[in-house]
Amino acid sequence: MSNVLARRGRSYAYKLVLLQAVIVGITTILLFALWGVQFGISALAGAIIAVFPNFVFATLAFSHAGASASGKVVHSFFLGEAVKLLLTIVLFAIAFGLLNVVFTPLFITYVIGLLVPWTAPLYFKQN
């Protein structure tokens, strides 16, 4: 039963990450088409910074489920959130340190990526 719960939670989280990737992907393509390669690369960096840590979090956080594994569930959520935060910091450092990114498109796509999970109830019906 707990494996079914973990699988259901992971499936929902992956759907949300996929939706997030699609929306920031469309934003990246639009910025690339309207303002050129430099804006497109910067927007892509913001998209990766928004999506990849959430994918890692979903993978780690939903590795356990059920009442008998409640300690593991809490630990996996804390570990997932810690890794997500560290990945976000590292990816921002890489974007600003190694890439020649434009500030505005990077943050536009990053913020759009952050808004998708907040608006998830609008996209998915919960049973």
C-alpha cells in the first residue's frame, strides 16, 4: 500500500514538473524568437534553474510513503528540500559565474517556473 502511495505522489509531482518544464520552455522559445540568442540562452538557464531542482526534489521526497515509514517520509522531504535549495544556489552561481547571461530573461523564466506549482490546483483535479 505504501508503495502505491509513494508512486501516486511521485506521479503527481512529475506531472507538475513536466507542466513547469513545458511552460518555461514555451517562455524560453518566445524570448529566443523575439529578442535573439542571448535572451534565449539566458531564459533557458532560468528554466533549468527552476525545473531541475524541482525534479530532484520530487524524486527524493516521494521515495517513501505510509504510516510505517513516517520517519523516512519526513527525512526524505527534508533531504529533498535541502538538495533542491543547494542545487538552486549552485545553478545560479554557474549561470552568473560561467555563462554570459542577461539578468531579465533569466529571472522572468525562473519566476514563471516558480509560479507554476503555486497555481497547480488550477491545472490538476484532486480526487
